[in-house]
Amino acid sequence: MDKKEMFKEFIKSKPELINYIKDNDGSIQKLYEVYDLYGEDENIWKEYLTDRSINLNNISDIVKNIDMNSIKGHINTAQKALSIVRELTGKVGEGVKTIKKPLAPKPLDKFFED
């Protein structure tokens, strides 16, 4: 197996490298040059294989920083706005009366608005 094929297999085994290229406007050529010089040495690839996944510690930090009073305030504001809209849409239909004209029979000898 030649070096290009080995590089392709290496890239397939490390999908984080593709994410690195997308996130950092990198190029596959740069990664190939690094692979050509250093091979699959773990110390070299640490820079490119940083784990960007969210772990439980990050989630707990995010939850700790949430201000529940602020969220309750926003929910209350949204509920008030919805109730106002509900009231307005309910009152619009109450004041309007529909007036229907009585149907007048058409003469039998008149066709197509002659």
C-alpha cells in the first residue's frame, strides 16, 4: 500500500480531521504534508484531533449559569402577550354582523344578463 492509500485510511479512521478542515479553513494538502513528514505519531496529531464534543462537565457548567428568575420572567411576558392576542382576536368577531341580501328570483326569460 502506498503512502496516499495509507493517508486515506488514516483520514477515514479520524473523522475529527475532516471537522478540523471545515472549522479552520484548512486543506487536505496540509494534513497530507504533516502525515508525509511525521506519519501517525500521536503527539503531532493532538493539535488536529482536539475533542470538540460536549461532555457532562460542560453541561453542568451551562446549567449552573442559567438564571431561572429571568426565564420565568420571559415565560410570564410571553403568556401575557398571548392572552392579549387571544382577547383581541375574540373581540373582532363579536362586533361584526353579517348582512345577507335576500335572494331575488330571476325572471325566466332573461338569460346571460341580456
